[in-house]
Amino acid sequence: RLNLREQLIKELEIIPLEVVCRNVAAGSLSQRFGLPEGQALPRSIIEFYLKDDKLGDPMVTEEHITAFNWASTQEIDDMMALTLRVNDFLTGTFGAVGITLVDFKVEFGRLWENDFARVILADEISPDSCRLWDTQTNEKLDKDRFRRDLGDVIESYTEVARRLGIMKEMPTVIQGGLH
Ligand code: TMP
């Protein structure tokens, strides 16, 4: 961040994968394996999905990723290590304000420096791409409120921002936008 209005953006070569990290069973993991939503997982689980809306972002394995050259074995290792670091950081950040980080999705890109490419995080992290549950009540404070038509989307996102100390009050809503 350069100042309140500007940030310096580095151009990356995006890796066409969505990396999902899960701590608690929910969503497609619960559906796939018949696990009750809310069941703690034995350890954090990382999954890869191909970024392709037309195909519905299918899940892929390391075999597919390396065979089709979407990323190298080293890049997969780097993405997994970075995702676990993000998970540790965010679990602590949200845990401190009474929010359970159930799962999240991130994407990565290659930052080319001469002939060397470094894998770096290339995504926003927000309630749009995380599952965030109130630790006491298990109330959903994320995009599932929208996906499952539960209402109070703006209130929930604002509550997350308020607990993190990013936003002090409810924003006013004027004709279809946040102001
Ligand atoms: P899933 O349970 O539907 O597979 O979602 C896992 C996590 O990934 C959840 O926090 C929502 C996030 N996600 C996205 O950000 N974008 C997507 O396109 C999908 C499918 C999931």
C-alpha cells in the first residue's frame, strides 16, 4: 500500500489453479464424502481445482497438474507450503476475534525475475472466498449467506470487518451499493 488510495501491483503469470485449504468439513467436501458440516478434520487438507468456469472448476490431482503442465512439482510444494502458512496466520487472526476459519480458497502466480519464477500469493482473502463461522454459535459470516439465501450478507461481512478492527460502523447502503 502506497497510501490510502494507491497500491503498487506486481504483474504475475497466474497459475490456473484454485487452492482450497480446509480445517472443518463443509461445502463440497461434506457432500463428496458424506461428512456432517462442522466436523473437525483430522488435519488441514489442501485440494487443487482447475480454474475453468465452463467445466465447473473440476478437482484435479498432482498427476493432472504436472502432466498438463499447469504447475511443476516444485511449484505445487511451494503453493502447499504458502497455503499452510496463510492458514496458520488466518486461523490465528480470526480465532482471536471469535471466528472459526472453516476453509478458504487462494490462487497463486509466478513473479518472473530474469529467468527465475517465484510463486507468490495472487488473490484477495475475504468472506467471498472463505468460510467463516462464529466460534460460539457457528453462525455463518461469509458468502454462504448469499449462496444459501440466508440473508444479512452485508451485516455479516460488516461484522467480520468490525471484529478485525477494519470497519467501525455499519456502512450506509444506497441503491444497490456499499458507500
Ligand atoms: P467448496 O466447499 O464449495 O469446495 O468451497 C471451498 C472453499 O473455497 C470455500 O471457502 C469457498 C471457496 N470457493 C471460492 O472461493 N471460489 C469457488 O469458486 C469455490 C467453488 C469455492
